[in-house]
Amino acid sequence: MVKRKKSWLSLTITAGTALLLAACGGENEEGTGSEGTGDDGDKVSIEFWSFWGSGLRRDAIEEIIEDFNTSQDEIEVEYVYQPWGDIWTKSLASIAAGDPPDVIVQDINSVQQRAEAQQSTNLQEYISQEDDMESLFYPHLWETVFYEENAYALPFNTDTQVLFYNKDAFEEVGLDPETPPATWEELEEYARALDVQNGDSWERIGFYPLWNLGSDVWALNADNGVSWFDEEGNVTINTPEKVDALEWILEWQDYYGANTINSYEAEFGSGVADPFISGLVSIRAQNINYYTNLLENAPEDFNFGVAPLPEYEEGSGNWSWGGGFVLEVPYGAENPEASYEFMKYLTSTEVQEKFGLNSFDIMANQEANTNLISHPDLDEEGQMIYEMADRNLESTVITPVPLTAPDFSSLVNGEIDNMMLGNQSPEEALEAAQASVENLVEQNE
Amino acid sequence: MAVATIKQKKKMSKKQKKDALWGLFFVSPFIIGFVIFMLGPMLFSFYGSFTNYNLTSKMDFIGFNNFRRMFNQDELFWKSLYNTGYYVLFNVPLTAIGSVLLAVLLNQQVRGMSVFRTIFYLPAILSGVAVYVLWMQMLSPTSGLVNTILAWIGVQGPAWLFDPQWTKPALILMKLWSVGGAMLLYLATLQNVPTQLYESAEIDGASAFKRFRHITLPLITPIIFYDVVTSTIGAFQIFQEAYVMTESGTNGPANSLLFYNLHMWNKAFVAFDMGYAMAMSMVLFVIVLSLTFVNLKLAPRWVHYGGGRSE
């Protein structure tokens, strides 16, 4: 009697465990059912992850995927939206679990980092079969996809930092709205002309460099386009030009006062409350994507121009900084060939042009961008943006994550924050940051 | 417990064996869950902390390298430990005091008390990103509610989340808002305090404060102890707040909100240095374990159990 009960007991426990495990497994399958071959025979079905969940980009990508699915009958792409905050940790977890999506939109700055850690698939064998894949893309973007001379991604879209300026405000104070400031010195002159101070408060702020760019971009602009690391991976934080750039930023902060800046910054809204649209700020250094904000929120007659970031000194170059996204096949994906086909489609001139036209993104495909400069469906402003972008990309630097110090930025930012608070001089800040980052590199080597 | 009894008496009757098995059966959901989802990962990360594990391609044994780096070279490790310690030091006592006081207030016999109780408990059921975003607006330097109220009484409020000296106090303040959860525990305990104790104290002429100090407080010490232990553990694990309120883990101005778990997260998912992150989690485990041990050792000095100590 007892024995029978005992075996019954162990059976129940086993069954219970199995049930528990099954219940936990079920959740996973929902997210990553990529092996499905679809209902209609030989069709390969692949899963595409991106973070475009709403608005212009979502509409554009869904239309493009539908076009792709109807254009051929071998590959069926399923679009899966993953929120911005989750997508890459989720994909990492799925790669570690051996059940990743087939194609994913990834950050352009960490392609090599993922390639090194075997999180992405080597695409060189497919790319080698192509005639001239390289010439499709802007050279500085193409460079980012290589790790040990093998390509691990295809560039998809990009961006660049430019100046937006309020032409009406320029005219009001007697500046020529067609000649934006070309050097840092000119920028300062212009800003002084545009400032409107009323007692203790500012009614209009001509320009403040950290709205909305990081000090790293100004440092790179001053230092001939060399970021915190040079091309060989040496730490180039503490250079005279970069110290200069930080001093320049401090001067601006002193001029308007840290309190003014902090309180304005905290009030900055988006939409109609945007300080550039409301006229509070006349010149704004910002990602060129900012154009979509203006398009959505600025009144019809809002009169603005775009210009390259001014030069540190005459002739030093309008160096700017950019980022962007690439398409990758996560490591362990089952149909890399089909995935590559789809990626190739997404980076083709026609599709890139379409995505750009619908989302106003700057595309990685050069021809697509140049086509958009004179595209009949774009208005003058839209064409101006693509013209500016195409020109600016020549002096735009991408700063991939250094493999020996992937998480260096908090070290540098901490020192610069302390400098902005007046706790140390720019020289001290960069000296300390240089030492800290060199120490981090040493730890990882 | 069942295991202990088996060991004590070498020979068990059939009935006892049967009972022990049934006992095990009833606790099996916990045991299975614990082994699969807690113990397994814990052992794995214990081993992982001695490797250069990066989730996908490497897992080589590197001895104590991760720990050596952590203590000798990683500047941000010490910074994050300091930030977390600061937070724990203020958060734990303040929330404990706050929730006890609130519970005492809400234990009065006043009409409509259930409405007040509901109102004060409400923040505890709101959680996550929505609350943090709300607080980011309330803490806004010029137009935020907090500084507006401070201005009424003639105080110029600080720039809260923008000033590294005030970022942690801002977070501690925010956490005080949601003491409702612990308050509920205290409230339940307060209602168990026998009223005749108060009555006899009142007859002896004890003031309200004395009644609180000598009757209420000693009788709720077990719950205070429980609250302090669990909230210390919870406070060491602070992550979400800092991650959300600093725009995806930028650590706050001058790294002032770089908490231990945030640094660990950065190491794991930004640098893919999972082995190092695992080593960090082991160190945190030891810190929390020893603090809990100290708490347990100190407990007999101030915690009063109604029925006397059981040992």
C-alpha cells in the first residue's frame, strides 16, 4: 500500500516538474518561432526584428516588407517589433539560447564588438559573391561593418550633426539668413547679436553648444575629426585642441550662467514647446533627424535653415559626428542565405530611397540619398535636408565602440560633468579621463 | 524541517516516513522552483565569476582576475559602491521611520479613516517607469511641484536631478513616497497590540508618547526587524530608478547615480563582460549576506517577541 502511494507521489512530482518546465518554455516560443517553414511548401520564413514600432518608419518598413513578400515566392518575412529598450538585450538572450531572429536592426557602433563575441554571422562569403557591394554605401559607414577583414553587417541608415538656425531671427537682427556662421568665432558673434536679455532673464538665447550636442562632438570637431580614440585605437582624450574645445564650452556656460542653462534645460519640452520652434533658441546644433520634429510641430511659416557645424578655425574642417544602424544576422540564425537576400533588398537603392522618402531618415545608400535631393515628391525643405546630409557625410566621423574599452564613456563623462560643475579645469578633466580610460584599456587587454 | 527530523531519529515509523514524504511533496513547488531558478543560476554565476564569460563565445577560467580588477583597478566599482551605500544608509532608516509614523497616524479612531488609508497606500501599487517620469516632472528645478512648494515657504529648491549633490537625495525622497507597502504591515501589527495594555498604562497616567515608546514600539519590533532586513536587501539592488531617471543608464551627472547594479548591468550588457558582472554579483551577495548576519546577531538586543525567545 505504502509503496504504491510512494510511486504515485514521485510520479506526481515528475509530472508537476514537467508541467512547470513546459509552462516556462511556452513563453519563449511565442517570441522566437523562427523555425516555422510556413504553410506553403518550400517557402523559407524569416523573422525580422526592429524597434520601429510606430509612425513613419513603421509604415515605411511594413510596406517594404509586403513588397518583398509579394515580389518573390521563396522567402516570407515576418516583421516583429521589439521596443527600443529591450531589443538588443532580448536578441542577446536569444543568441545565447541558440534561437535568435533571422535579421535584426543593430547599432552601427558596436558591429565589431558583436563580431568579436560571436553574436553575429560572418557575411563575407555572400558579400564576396557580389560585384561591388562597397560602392553602394558611404565609405565611412562601410568601414564600420568589418571585423578582421570580414563583413558582419550591411549599413542601413545614418545621421549627422548639423546646425539648425532660425532665419527670421537672423533677419530681425540684421544677419544674412543665407550665410550661417562658418567658424566658432563667427558663431559666437552671431549668438551675441541674437541674444535678448531682459534684466535677469533671457528672452532669447542665441546659441548654446550643448543644446543639443555632446561635448564629445565639439571636441572631435576641434581635433580634426579625431574622437576620444584614434584609428589605431590609441586613447586621444587629452589633446590641446580638445582642452580648447572644453574651455570654449565653459565660456558659453559662464556667459549664460549655469543656473539659466539648468533651468531652461529642465523646461525644454518637445512638440510645440520645443525651444527652437518657440523662438527661445535661435541656433541649435543637432542631429539632422531633428527635421522630422520641425515638420510635425513647427508652424507652416517657420523659416529655418541648415548648415554644417562651424569650423574650429578657418580651414580646420567642418568635422561632424554620426551614428546609424546596420542589418545583421544574429549568430546561430538558421537561414543566413535567405536573411542575406532580404538584407540586400533592404539596402538596394530603390528600397532605401523609399524608406528615406517616407521616414526622412538619411540612408546608408549613397545613390538613394542623392536621388532624394531632387526627388519630385519632396518639397524644397526636404530636398535641402538631403543635400545638406549628403554634403555633411563627407566630413562625418563614426566612432565605433573600442574593443578594449567598450564602456569607457562613463569615465569621460564623469570627468567632464565635474568640470562643468566647476570642480576642475578642462585640462585636469581630460588628464584624469585619459588616465582612467588608459587604465580601463589595460584591464581589458 | 522535514529533513531535520529524519536525521534526528534514525528509525522512523512507516507513518512518520509517509508524513515526511507528504511534507516534501507539499513544499516541492518551492524546492523545484528554487533549485531551477535560483540555486542553479547562483551556482552558475559563482563559477562564471572566475571566468571571462561573455555570453556567447568565451568562458575560460581566469582565477581571481575579475576580483583583482574590481578591487584594484576599477574606479567605477568603488564609486558605485559608495553611491549604493549612501542610498542604503538613508533610504532604509527613513522609510522604516516614515512607515511606522504613518501607520500610527492611520491607526487612530477617526471617521473616514479607510479613505485616508487607501490614499496613503495608493502610491505603493503604482510603480515602474510611469512613477519615475512623474517624479522627474515634480523634481524639475523651476516649474516642478517640489520646488514650487519649497518656494512658498521661501526656500529656493536645488536642481535635484541635475546637481550631483542632490541626485541621490532626490531618489531617497521619491522612495519615501511609496512607504505604503510597509505601512500596511505595521498597521496590521498595530491592530494586534492588546488594548488592555494601553488602558492600564492610561490609568497609570502614561502620556501618549510614553505609551507609544513603551508599549507600541516594543511590540512591533519584530515587524520593524523584518522590514529593515528586507528593505536593506532591496535597497542594495536599486537599479530601475537610476536606469530610467538618467536616460537609459547614463549614470546621472558626474556618475552620481551609478549604483552597484547599474554598473554591473553596464559591464554585462554594454561591455559583454559577463564574468566580471558575475563576480560583482558575488561581492554584492557577500556584502548583503554579512549585513543580514549582523542584523540577525543584533536583533536580540532590541527585538521583543511577545511569547519570549524560542531558543
